Amino acid sequence: MLKLLQLLLVLCVCAALIRDSVGATPGSSDVKQAEYFWNEVTGESQWEDPGGVPYHDENGQPYWLTPDGKQSPADPEATSYTWIEGWSEEWARPYFFNQETRESKWDRPADMAWHRAPAKDEL
């Protein structure tokens, strides 16, 4: 619990420090919003985009941006990643496959557990 409170304090301080130097939200040239990235497996958070993290539309559906800035329902770089997500028809659930080691597992690997989150500038 203490670690979580420390993390929240660090995030609030960082958000206050960068609130004047934020980038535009995808699809909008005039709306500015900072975001950070957190990993549901490791509990880490960071300001730097780890890559391959989807955006979400107003309905909560994930999408990625193509090199020309268009929205895509699939990650255009997915096949270049070490881990890829598959679907088991037999078990009706996703599985994860490591293209280098040929390992497969049910639990999401840390490399694929990053999420975008808006940075709040409230203290």
C-alpha cells in the first residue's frame, strides 16, 4: 500500500512538472493531454512510450496508429515483436507465443501488459 501511495505521489509531481509541455492527443491538433504508461504485470509506470501500446476509442476499443497517422484495429508492427497474442478456439481464450523461444503460455507477458493512462494534473 505504501508503494502505491509513493507511486501516486511521484505521478502527481511529474504531472505538475510537465503540464505545460504536453503533446497533442491522437486525432486532435488542438487538445493537449499528458499521458503515462503503466504495466499491469510488473506494476511499473513511466512517461516514455514503451512502444506498441494501443490507444482506445470512445467505445473502449483498442486501435493503433499507422505510420501515416491513420487508425488501425490491428497493430501494424505486431509481427516484429517477440511475443504475439493468439486465440485458442478449444479453450476460448487468448494465449501468448514467443516467436524467438517458441514458448507459449496463458499468462500475459510483461512486454504485452502496458496501458496508456491520462496524467491528471490535480494534487
